[in-house]
Amino acid sequence: MIGIIFQFVNQIIEVRVDGNNILFRTGDFGGAFVPIGGLKLDKNGVIKEHPDLKDKDNWREESIKRFKEHIEKMETEIQKANYVISELSKVGYKPLYMQRKGHRPIKLK
């Protein structure tokens, strides 16, 4: 299991990578981790990543399905964590710390 702490404006977001499960936690969820399906997705952001979903009514479900399929193709948790870091960094999330399997957190650049 890998935990990653991000800062987005004045909010702290925690992402947990546990096998093929990617869970997210902010203060919005009352301290509980939720899967990607529980997040608010921005349609413009999804269309930017997947232009073919622009005119589809099920753009949200399809984007979640594609995310999960992409994650499942990766072999290790560190690959998945690095993917999440790179994708969230593109949209303004600043990675602060990463913690692997309960070890001491490592400060990220």
C-alpha cells in the first residue's frame, strides 16, 4: 500500500494505492476514502483527456472505466502511484509526501 498526500489550493487530498484500488480522501468525504466513482469529475477535463467522449451521455462512466483499465495494466503499486502523481500534477495538484507500507513518509519535490 502506498499513500500520497497532495495539496490543491488550500485543500489536502490523500490518495491511497492498494493493489488495483485507488482511493481518495479529502475533508469533503468526512474522512472516509472513496473510489474514483465517488469523485466529482470535470467534463471539460475528461474531454481534454478523451476527446471521443465529448458527445456521449455516459462520459463519466466511460472515463472511470478507462481509468480503471489503465491502472490494471500496470504491474506494480509504485507505477500506479507515479501515474497518479503525474496525472494530478498536470491539473494543479502539488504532491507533498509519499508513504510506502507504513514506513516513514518521503517528501516529494
